[in-house]
Amino acid sequence: MALKKTQLLDITSVTGIATVGIFTAGVTATAAGTASTTYIKNVIMHNTGLGTARVSLYLNPDTNPVSVAVTANRFLRVDIAPNETTFFESTYPIVMTGTDSLSVEITAPDAGGTGIGSAVNFIVNGDTDV
């Protein structure tokens, strides 16, 4: 087994107020193939919508992509203004095994938008064990 650095996920766009599973270890195919162990190094998020969007990231253990946001699994919540880009980068990679999944949630911020016209692009980078 060797680690391969790769873009784990092509640009994935989530529109409107939604919760979407975007990556599942052992299921989602990457440029390096489908790996049972995945290491997420960073997530790039860009708001292409007209208003501010509140974006949350969730790590769901042993779950195929889910459309329900469980607060106990949330590790990031940030408001992103229109045409702004933000990064999440962990000092140590997030290890995903089996069917652990990464989900994203777009909601309305406290101020500056309703979230309805939101469109946020996500890129997930890291390593796979192939």
C-alpha cells in the first residue's frame, strides 16, 4: 500500500439550502482509484451565489452520504460572502475509513442573505491509500 496525493473530488457545486453527502471513503472514485482509507488535507469552498451563505462540514462515521446534518459530527461552520473563497486545512489529515462520509450543509446566515440563491463550489484534496 502506498499513499497517492490527489484531488479527492472534482469541483462539486451545492445550490440553495441543502445538506448533501459529497464524499464517501471506499465508495467515491478518485483520480487514484477507490481507496478504503482516505486522508483529507483541505477543503476549498467558493460562494458563487448572490448572497452570503453559511457553510458547514460534517464527518459522518460509517455512513454513506447522508442528507441530515448531525450537529455532533460538524467540524466547521463559516459564513462565506458572495464571490469569496475560504479554505479549511487541518494541521493533521482527517482519516476516513470504511464508509465514513463527508457532508456539506448550506443554510441562511444570521445576517446578509437568505441562503436561497446560494451556490457553493467545493474541492476536496488529500491522499488515498492504494
